[in-house]
Amino acid sequence: MMSDYQIKDLTHLFRENAHSENAVRMAQYMKGHFPFFGIKSTLRRELQREWWRGQSIQSELELQSIISVLWKLDEREYQYVGLDLGKRNKKYFTPASIPFIQKWVTTKSWWDTVDAIAGHFAGVVFFDYPETATIMDEWIDHENMWIRRTAILHQLNFKDRTDSDRLFHYCKKRMDEPDFFIRKAIGWALRQYSYVDATAVIRFVKTYESDLSTLSKTEALKALKREGKSSSL
């Protein structure tokens, strides 16, 4: 479990390297939702490595505990540390982590954390434990928009193991939503799958051309247009 001493060490490194001008710009980029130390990603990761040197995570419970502690702290860099630790220790995520993943999605929610959680935390669980995929069928109808976005994006890294029926069903189910983040997610998920099956994505977009938002269609076909494969639309 993470001790107060460990957190103080990380806080000390972050405060020593804080940059007020960067902090203002970074907060503005995130629409003022979160305070920042103003530490850019390359330096932050160097400081993380210095702080984490000699430490390791040995269990799912320990991983949950550490990320949960980091998630409660104010500055956004702490959540980025939690994301990086989760990505490096994703082998510990099991169905028992789902309640924690849902809490991280719905706490301090914004695209910068939610998208990483969707692809690297939730996605890992449902990839390794396919029997849990029905939980995504509940999440796609969840009242929380970020949970719905997670459901749409959780297969981003599945490549040729993507459940295309589920992907297209989710996109169809949510394509009428006016929210920017849902429309963007639909386009992103379809674009990612276009690298696997371009024909299927083109067919889907063509079938629902009048229902999909312009944003979703543009994002879905972006890679295909670069390659000249969407000329039939």
C-alpha cells in the first residue's frame, strides 16, 4: 500500500519542478477543470522514474490502492502518474477491478484520463476476460456520459480481435447523441477499426450517413481518405 511518506516524496519532486506559467497554460487547455504543477510530460515521467525507483507493485489490490490514492490528490499530474502505473502493471487488472475502474472514470473526469482508462484499464479486463463484456452492454446505456464514452472506446487496442458487432451496435445506439465527446468517440472507434476492416466501416458510415454526425463521419473516414479508400462515399 502507498504510504504518506511515498506521496510526500513525489510531492516534493513535483513542487521542486513546478512551473507556474506552464501550470496556467495547462489548466487553460483543460478548460480550467484541474490545477497543475505545470510539469510537462517528458520531465514528469523522469521524475516518476526517480520517485518509483526500487519500488514495484505485487498485486491487484496494491495497484487499486495506489491509483486510488493518486486520484484523490488535486494536481492533475498525480492522475497521470496513476495512469502510467496502471498501464505498466495492467497484468493485475481482473474483473475485481471493474468497480474501481468505473470510479476512476467518473471521478475528475475529462478526456485525458477517461480515454487512457478506456483503452488500457477497461479494455484490458474485457480483452482478457471476454465473459465480462456484457458489462459494457450496461455501460453504453449508463447515465454518465464518460461511462458511455468508455464503452465505445474500450476496444481501441483490440485490432483484429475487435467484436465488430458490439462496436457497430454501440455506435448505432449512441449516434443520435448531441454530446461532442460521444460523437468524437464514435468516429475514433470506427477509424481505429478501419485499419482492420475498411469495407465494414465504409458500409456502416454509408448506411447511417444521414444519422451520424458530421464529426463522427469525418473522424471515422480520416485514415481511409488519406489512403484513398473512401472514394465510394
